Amino acid sequence: MLTSDPETTMPPAARTISGRWLVIGMFAMGITATGLLYAYSTLHLGPFKPLQEAIVNEFPGSSPRVDGGKKRMQLDTPTILRILIKSEIDPLSENEESVGQIMAMRKRIAELVHEKVTLPDLAILELHVYKLVQEDQILKRSYRLHLKSGADWIEIDQRGEPIPASSDGK
């Protein structure tokens, strides 16, 4: 006579993680992610903090983002400092007052870079100025200054390529 034993006919129970260990794991992941973000901001963006604070003091409400380095470390590429700055001035405006204000901003930011940045091989300064008009509309214009050659600011497109100069000399 055959008897069926319920314990031998059931498949083995799937291994599960208790809720306590799941919560502990989630906290550990959160603490690790926070630590990594802090380390990144301290090591990578920390050297530019004095410049960022100087720009905020000079241009209140500008919310500057300063980042620098080389495009490719293994190649002999120039060191670039990129500054993204919010402005109430329309960077696309062609009127004299706006153009003058943007020129004064570029000049002052270049002076602040010379005062606050300690990168010995800094070769290029890129300035990206934008104005928020609406939620989905941003007016922006970008400029580049070659610090080693002593050349003047040139306007660049989103890829970093120079835009041909207009006839009015801006």
C-alpha cells in the first residue's frame, strides 16, 4: 500500500529575504550612494568652489556650474574650464545695452578665473550663458576664450565649434 507523504511531494520552498534584511540593504545602498556623491563633489568640483562662490557674489542669482578638465586624459588635449551661468540678460539680444552687459560679464568672469583658479595648464575658458524664458524655452549663447594665445572671446555652437563672426564685430 502506498501512502503519500505531503512533505515529500511539495517542491522545496523558495529562499526569501526577510523584510528586516531588505530594509538594512536599502539603507546601506542609500548611504553608499550618498558617500559616492559627496566624494565626487569634493574631489572633482571642490577645486572650483572659490570661483563658483566669487561668481555668485559678483552675479547674484546666476546659479553657476563650474567644471574643468581635459576631454581625453591619454591624449595631449588642452585643459578646459567650463562655466554655465544663468542670466537675466537676454544673450541673444542684439541691442547695445544687452551686448554691453554680456561683454562686461565675460570680462569680469575672465578676471575671476585668473584670480581664483589654480590650474597651471589651463588653456581654454568656455562660458555658457542662458536665460530661462518659460519652462520649455531657454535662450543661450556660448563663448570661448583661449587664455594662452591672448585672443579675444569667440562665439561657439553647442558642439564647441566656432561660429563665423558677424559683420558688427561681436
